[in-house]
Amino acid sequence: MDFKFSEEQEKFRQGVRDFLEEELRQGLWEPSCDAWIMGHDPEFTKRVAEKGWIGLTWPKEHGGQGRSFVDRLILTEEMLRYGAPAACHWFADRQIGGAIVHYGTDEQKKELLPLILRGEAYVGLGMSEPDAGSDLASLKTRATEDGDYFIIDGQKTWTSGGSHMNWIYLVARTDPDAPKHRGISEFFFETSLPGVTVQHIVDITGGVHFNEVFFDSVRVPKKCLIGEKNRGFYQVLNQLDYERSGMERLMANYPLFEALIQYTKETKRNGKPLSDEPIIRSKLAQLKIELEIGRLHMYRVAAVMDEGRAPNWESSMSKAYGTAFEQRLASSAIEILGLYGQLSPGSKWVPMRGMAYHSYLSSKGYSLQAGSSEVLKNILALRKLELPTQ
């Protein structure tokens, strides 16, 4: 089997690298871990938009380029490899635009897709709630019809991108009497509407990329409903298949991996580089092997999407593998750095700008956020292996 990319794809990859290398040469930003979710840089997003790299797979009639999902994964991989600050457009490009393309009205496609393509929609994901995390169908936020509006009341937590959002994607219950997997709908509206309140959640690293969002009788026009009313949960399932296939679940901390290799080459112990020690060489080699296996998982998912079907169990498998790899990378970095790895960014003696510290503390949540590994393994067991439920 030939795993080679086409000549056009290799040229595209090199073009992305050249763009990012030039950005670094100009000192416009610094590579960092989790930059896809924490690196908010509107100017960088505008430059990416000018390259036509937002909405890469969307049909040309909607402003996209009609390119393959493999092409988009090449772009994603390079953004993560360089630790580029892509958070301003990440969710709009990865999830919301695709949802509008598939389920949106003609009016929504005409008004909202250009907004995303220009890199002007900074989207927060309003899904999880205090009592509805992995079990999204248990959500309690309500959207009650009132003439030409829905009145939304409730609370979302762990809202990714909420710190900088000007638009929010929201899942709310529109039929309280229906079974919990039904009666749920999707909305997309501006956060400037009266009644929307955002409170930051400071995580264990001291960073803010999760938020609590409160909705107090927010009047949302009916045109903000995405797709069919009361069918939102099933639309979400399809969208999550595409979200979970993302390379960000494998390479979000790639700058740490590269910095760790360089650190072991330059740092000496007993007069010899750390990279000469068999145990350390073995750890790094094992991580490299696991990274390459993970990349193949991701490209397999993209290939399935290019075949025209949702990568249900494939995306679950790749996400579970990717987050486990990142946890092993973080733990290996701390083991190699020793006590220095526990120093926070800004400390006088911290190596690698504190990336190991950040990655290790963040990694504890990787196997939970965006779908817990237990749920993903159940999907794989039921839908691929066809194991019994009892």
C-alpha cells in the first residue's frame, strides 16, 4: 500500500511551512503548546484567511476551495507542528462552518459563511453544562419559542473559546417533554445579545480558555436555529465525528516534543549529552514511533471522510489514541527534565519556556474534554467490534 502524498499535496504542505517560517522570521508570534485553543491572535487569523485557508473543504459555491479532507489535515498538521496561534478561527472553521454548510438555510450560508471565511467569527462552544458533560443529552438549557424568537435560559460550562468569542454555538432543549436524546436544537448567535454573561474559569496552569456562560432570557431570532428543530442531538453526533478526527488531539504539544529533543542534545550530564543515555534515547524513540502511528490514524480518518462517509468509530479510535499519546509525552518530558520540569513559565531556571509544566498539568484533562476516552472506547466496542451491551 502506498502512503505517499500527491505532488500537489506536498507542494501545498511546503507552502504552509514557508508561510509559517516567514511568520516566525518576522517575530510575529512564538510557538506554544495548545496554541490551537489558547493562541488568540486576530491578526494571524486574518492573514490565514487571506491565504484562503479557512473553509478549505467547503464547496466553492459557498466560498470554500472544495479541497479534500486530507488537504485540510495537512494544513492542520503544520499549524500544530509550528504551534501557530490559530484559536480565533479554529472552532468556526472546524465545526461551525461545516454545520452551516450541511444543515444551514440559504440565508445562513449567505450571511454566516463569509463571516467565517474572513476570520471575523470568534466562536465559543456552548455544549457542556454543570450536570451534562459527557452525557450531552442530559442538558437543561432551554430555548422556548416566543413568536419570531427563542427565549434561552440556562448555563454552559467548560465553554471553549468563550474568553474571546463574539459568536456562540449553543445546544439547547426545545422540547422538554421529549425523550432526552430528542427535543434538542442547535443555535448560532452573537454574544452581544442582552442576557449573555461570561465568567472565566482559570485552569490549573493559570490559563483561561474554558468559561462559564449564563443565559438570562436571551431573545434569539429564529433564523439563528441551525438545521431541524428538535433534531440537534443527531446533527451534533455527525459533527463530533469530524471534530474528533482532528490532529489537535495528537499534536497540540508538538512544540514540546521538538524542544525536548533539542534539550537532550544540548544538555549534558556527567560530561555527555542527555541524548546519549540509553533510557532517554529509548523514551524519545518510542514517542516518535507512537506519534507516527497516531498520524496514520488521523490520515485514515481524513481518507474515510473523503470517501463520503462519517468516520464514526475511526474518529473515536483516533481521538482516544491521540489524547493518550499526549499524556505519555507530557509524563516523559517531566521524567527527562526532572525537578526542572516542575518550574512554571517565567521562572529563572525553567527549561523550554515552561512547556513541560503546561503540558503535564493540562494533560490530565485531555482524556475527558471533547468526549471522554471511556465513551470513545464504548463507541469503538459497539460500532466496530459489535460487542454485546450486556
